[in-house]
Amino acid sequence: MEKFMMKKAKILAFIQARLTSKRLPNKVLLKLGNKTVIENIFLRLKNSKFLNIIIFLVPDNKKNLRLRNFLKKKRYPFFSGSENNVLDRFYKASKKYKPDIIIRITADCPLVDYRLMDKMLEKFINNSRTNYLSNTDPRSFPDGLDIEIFTSKAMEQASNFAKKKYDLEHVTPYIRNNFKRLNYINKKNLSKLRWTLDTNKDYGMLRKMFLENKIKPSTSWNEIYRKLNN
């Protein structure tokens, strides 16, 4: 990977979102606190020192029309593409917006934190031969703070050569298996904590967390952890 200068690199966050989750349909429009999951994610990332833009990558079918209309109403940038070939959705978005570096966030991570993302970006930039960095391989942060960072060149190669259904649906397996990668590790292993939104049980737990701890989009993940463990 070419060594990027942080101030010169074009860095985009692609937020993968849809309404057609089988286990919890429409979850990205559920309320946590007084904001939807989508709003929480956008507001939790927008104060990044390095991001040029946050773009929601959503399916282009009728089942996700409500989501696209919501994004239009909020004036959040979005790109529509294939629902099942998510890798193609990402690649076509990268062709349109032409980033140097892509950050992949999924919309089941309503507590994702720009502070953590920016630290990971600094590590990524400072390791010039690395094309992929995540905090999930192995996991040491709570499940729900998942962040993946990779180069547009790696994205292009994955689009050209990935053929397996699993690779197309999950975007980054080909990159992880074919490029030099790094893992960002937390000092304390918190991998057993579940902060993700995948089921009704998760939603009940997160609603309670937001209510009891008065979580706002500005609340850091470290502060949330401290509140939960007082």
C-alpha cells in the first residue's frame, strides 16, 4: 500500500444498512434514546477528525424504499446497489466516490465510536504495507464496536476476483485472506460484551442501556463502559 498522508487521503465511511434483516426486520429505524439507529450511527461518527463523508450503502429494491426515503428526509448521503451482492454495492460506491481509504461499518453497531475509529485510522496510515485493519480478528472490544478499514485498491481486487457467495455477501473475507492485515487490540478483553443489534433481545437490552445511562451520540464507548460497571 502506498503511504498515505492523513490530511491528503480521501477517507470515506460506508455504512451498510437494510430493512430486510431476517431476525429483526426494520431494525435500523428502531429508536434508541430519542433517535433511530441510523441517526445514532451518523451522529456518533460525524465528529471524526479524518472522515471526508459518511455514506449509507443500501439495497436498491422496493423492500428498502422506506429506508431510502428516510435517508433523503434526513439529508444523509446514500448509495443504492445490490442487496445480496454487497461486495458489488461497495465496489460501485467506491467507483463513484473514489476514496483512498474505506471504513466499513454495519448498521447493527449503534454504539460505534469515532474516537476508536480515528485511532484505528492512525494505526492504518502509519503501517504503510497494510491494506486491511480491523478490531475483530480476534475480537477484544465489545461486539457492536466493529470497524474495518481497507484501501480502495484492495476493494477493487476483491471485486475482480472474489467469486464465492460468502465473499460477495460479507464484503471483506477476500481482502482478509489475500492482503496483509492488522488487528487493533483493546488493552482489556471485552469481547464477551454484546452491544450489537441483531435480535429483539438485543434491542431490549440496548433500549435499557440508553435509558438507564442517558446515552447520547456524544457519549464515548469508554464512558458507556464505565457507567455500566459503576
